Amino acid sequence: MADDSIRIVFDRSPPEYVGGEWLTAQVETLDTEAAGGEWQIVWHTEGKGDEDVAAAAQGVIASLGSGLPSTPISVRLPIGPWSYDGQIVKICWSFQVKVKCGLRIREAAEGFVLRARGLTTERRWRDSSPDQEEGA
């Protein structure tokens, strides 16, 4: 799905957000035929069992020129589900774009972390580890 001619730039680095916050991103492309496109905020599960996928938000990129960033795209993120990196299942979030370039559609995606307020990713993953049992 990744296309080297398209770049997604988040408003912070690393791209870690709290549920309910605003995510702002810009899309840049080197393709001279770029003429706009679509964006989505998507979460999906990985691991054992069936994969779940859902779009939390979507919109249109009205105009996009070669070497020029898009107008900033701002979207309020949902409260959850939170990003999770477990042994059996993972919950992953991404900002995905499809850009019209002449007769082609180019696609790109960048992942980000969605967490609960007051809970850092490092702490949540450490605290959810099976090694962190009582008395360990």
C-alpha cells in the first residue's frame, strides 16, 4: 500500500494522541499529476482470530500539487479503541490517503498511537504484560 511519492506529515513527532484530541496532518506528493484525493482515519486488529477494521473518519483532499503540501487536515479523534500491543491481539491506528494522479490512484498510510488520557504507551504496554503479575 505504501507509495514513496506520497508523504503524510503529522503535527507531532512521535505521532501519539489522546482520545478526543485533534490530529492534524498534511499530505505531500512529488507526482506532477496529483489532483486531490481522499483520506481516512482507520483502526484495525492484528493477531489471532478475525481481523476487525473500521473507519473512524474520512474526508476529501480538495487540491494537491507536486511538491506542495495539502491544506492541513484536522480531525477530532474518537475516544477509542486505544492502541494496544498485546501477545494475542494488537489494535493499530493509521491515517490513510488515496491520491488521484492522472489515471492512477496512489495510496499511502502512516500509523499513529491513540491512548487514554494520563496513560503513556510505554506504561500501558508494560502494565498489560503477563510478566507483571502480583509479586513479580
